[in-house]
Amino acid sequence: MSEARYNILVVSDNSGRGEGGAEVFNQELAEALARRHNVTLFTANPDMPAHEGIQRTVQTQPPMIDPGPGREPQPMKRREWLEELAGRDPQQYGLEDPTAQPYDIIIGHSRFSGPAAAGLRENWYQNARLVHFLHTSPERLPFVRDLTPEQAEAKAAKDAGIERGLMERSDVVAGVGPLLAQASRDLSAEGVNIPHSHEFVPGTKIYEPVQHDPEPDRLNLLVMGRVNDPLKGVKDAAEAVARLNEAGVPVHLTVRGVPEHELEREGKLLRKLSGGNVTVKGRTSSVDELNEDIRAAHAMIMPSKHEGFGMVASEGLGHGVPVLVNEESGAALFLQDADRFPPEIGGVCVVNEPTDGTSRARAWMQAIHQLRQDLPQRQAGALRIREILQQYSWEHAAEATVQAAMEQTPLPHRDPRTLITAQERDLLRTVQGPNGQLLRPDAPEQAPPVMEEQPGPGVGVQRDGPAQEGQAPGAPAPVWQAGLPQNAQSAQHQAGARAGSESAQGAASPENPTPLWQVGLPQTQAGAGAGSPRGAAPAESATPLWQVGVDQNPPAAGRGTGESEPGRSAVAQQPPPDLSGPRGGEIEV
């Protein structure tokens, strides 16, 4: 991992627990980035709770909008307010002097804060790399909501168009998990600028492993999140619980995350659907309360119809609690990845969507019943997954993203002659591997990039880390070569030779590429497999990716490591540079 320390601006309309998945995600990411870098968090929520370790927080108050006679004034939407501010002098509302070009990276989240992040980079901070996170699939999500086909098509076209436009303005598009990484590549495959693609793995916090009776009298299940949303499938879970109890299998469901004003109505409905076998709890921002719920459960379930990723699965597994997740989710693809997890413990966590006309409630009833029958094995499997997930912390995820971003030349400084095709982009896409490794599974040759040798635009603020010199005159090195070892620079030419006859997916791979599961392993293991890591199993003598750096004799239940991260040495935090300018506040309108 690089020791360089960068200045990062995180733009988010809201951040913190108790709201939604993107807000929780932003808090975890920002705090993880701040452990190694200088982070400024820019938000439109003046009441946002403090985040641990953030060097600077700039909170603004959206103005009130007069809707007309007879109607009460309402505050401007946070995302719209941030986008409007992006066109004004940033010093008016507390960000740094643009003439100093103080930021190395700017981060935006989907269409929520992506427009503001892109505007800030284009209008004021052209030397920063722009990272755009994709949190949901705009082309798929509308079709699993309660919309008519016409409404779904219109919303999908609108939202996808917004995301495509933002991606074309970005240097890196980070899909949250494998499902959204692929969706982001599909969305950004057209346009003048094809951004770099990075697969981001949300971090897992590791706790002392939970201990439960493997033969309980009653199976206690937990579902968490925005559970009043029909997309989350909580009604299907409640019906499944009712059927199991009617069949003589005692099961109780705890539902955490109902808004306070809907508790009575939702509680009444869920009690009816579950036959009274449910406890309904409101939203909370307390990590302790959430952890108590998780540790009281024999298993966590995620019965959503669709999830971009589904971080609740990682939260449960961090405690060693078995999980069941829906098939159409990033978490399902992640757990089913045999390069990361043994199939016998990852695959059983996934509940297949019914295709024979049966109800989702029946499918989940069968999956829960099977989990109850196999509970001792599922508990052991969850503990094994917990051990592997120690290689996927939020710090690992943050550092892999920073490395992927700093390898890029900012779009405003990029020579148009260096723009690449989607096929060439796909060859050099990056995937977050164990312990924050930055992997290129489809590149003809693999070797760790040398970030320190990458030239970048001149920056007017002194900071720790590698010096950034001005770009050389004339055509710069192509963006796809920036930061890459020389043996990977033939990727464009090889891709171009194949482009006329084969697609990027169908092109024959070069002979003897390094499989994903071998990247970073000792050379004595090299040659154990070939081809795409998704297409062939490793040889018997090779160490799979999910075993790298993992104790082959994991501790028994009750002997955890707390929140430590094995295999990662402590890095001394250097003091942040003295950045001049106001320290945040509200803007007057």
C-alpha cells in the first residue's frame, strides 16, 4: 500500500447512519479515507452528526423555496442545492481557494451528489481526479419497483441518462460490488470519454464472533434496512415465517428500520402477515443497538427483490452470523465468487429467485427451513467467511480506490488523442482484491502499478507524498498507460488488433495470463492455472484467493480478534498540511 497522503474532497448530500444505505456508505468511506489522508466532507445537511477523524466538514443549509400562494415553503432538495453551489466561488461556503488547486481527488455519489462533484471539478478544481460511485442500477431498479411498465421505462431512461452523462465527465467510475461494476461498464461504454472502471468492495467491520446454540428451540431471524420499501421484500419474509410456524418450525422475525411515523401501521401489517411472529423496531443511528440486534439473531436475511450490493450481509458476517441474501444482488455475486470464498460456504448463502411461478414467500420459506436444518454447518461457514472478510476492511477499500484514482490523468489535462475505447478500458479495469490489492483480471500481463512514477498536473499546495510535477509539453502518455508497468502497455494494441473481429468479451485471451487468484502469490504457485479466473478452477496445488493471508486454523467461536485487521501493519499518520481558507459554515442567500 502506498504511503502517500492525499487531499480528498468527498461530496455527499447527506451522510451518516439512520437514513439509507448510501448515507451509511459515505460515512464509512469518508472515515476510512481520513485514517490515511486529509479529507474534507462537503454536505447539505447542517444537522449531520460528526464523523470520526474527518479533518474538515463543510455543512450548508439549503434555502427555503416558496411554492406559491396557499402552500408552505419547503427547503430546496439537498442534491439540487449542492449542484447550485458548485457554480459559485467555493470560498463563499467554506471550501479551499481554487487557485491553490488543493484537492487530489473529488468523490461523488451517483446522481445524488455526482452532479455537484463534477461541477466542482470542472469549474474550480481541474487538477483533481473525479471518482463517481454507482450505488444502484438505473436501468434495472425501476422494473422491480411498484411502477407500471411505462413508468419504469421512463424512469430508467431518465436516470440512466443522468448517470451516463456523469460517468463521461469522470476519471474513475467505481461500481459498488460486482453487479454494479458491470452495470457501470455497460452504462459508460459509449461517449467520447470512457472512464476507468473499478470494482469497489464495501468494507466489513470484524467483531468478536457470536456464539449461539446450534439447536435452538426457536430460530430468530433479523432483517434490517429501509424495510418499509416494497423493494426490500419484508412482506415476503413475514409470509415465509408464518408458513414455517404453521408447519411446526418455530421461527421469529425481527424487523429493524421502520420510520417512527410508520411503526404502528407497518407493525400491524407485519404481525398479520407473520401470524404474530414478528418484532418491529424503528430506525436507529446507534451502532450499539444495531449490533445487539445482529448478535441476538441466529441468522440475518436480505429478501430484497434487487440490491446493488447489500451491506447488511457484510454487517452480519462481520459477527460470524449466517446470512441469506437474494440472488439479484452484488452481495450474492460476491459470496458466490469461488476466487474469494469456498463454494460450499459462499454459495449456500444465496436464495435463488423463483422462476417456476411459485411465490417469493415460498422460496424464502424453503431457504430458511434448509438453514434451520443445517444450522451447525451454516454457523461454521459464517465464521470462516468472517475470517476471510478481514481482508476486506473499509481501509482496504479506500486505499484501492485512491490508488485507482491516482493512476489516472485528470480529464481536463488529458490529451484527446489518448482517449480509449470501451474494449481497451475493459482490459485494464481494476478489481479490489484481498488487503486492498489493485488487481487487473483481464490485463494481458499483471504487475503492481508504480504510482510514484506517474506524472500529474501541477498542484499549488505542498503536501506529503510524491511530488507532482507539471505535465511535459507535447502529447502526454496515454491515460491507459499512466501508472502501469511497461509490460502492460501493449494492451491497447492487442485490443485494437482483435476489435475488428471479436468483442471484448469474446476475444481470446493472451497465452498464459496470470489468473486473478494467483495475483500477489509466491512465484512457486505461478502456472497452476490459466485463463480467466472465472472460467477455470485453479490447480489443486494452488492457493485460492480466499486462502491468501488467512489462518488455515481459524479460531473457534468466542475467540475473536475484535476489530483488528490481520496482515496490515500500522501506518504512522502524518500531520495534515496547513490549508488556508474558512473552516466551513452556511452561505447566505
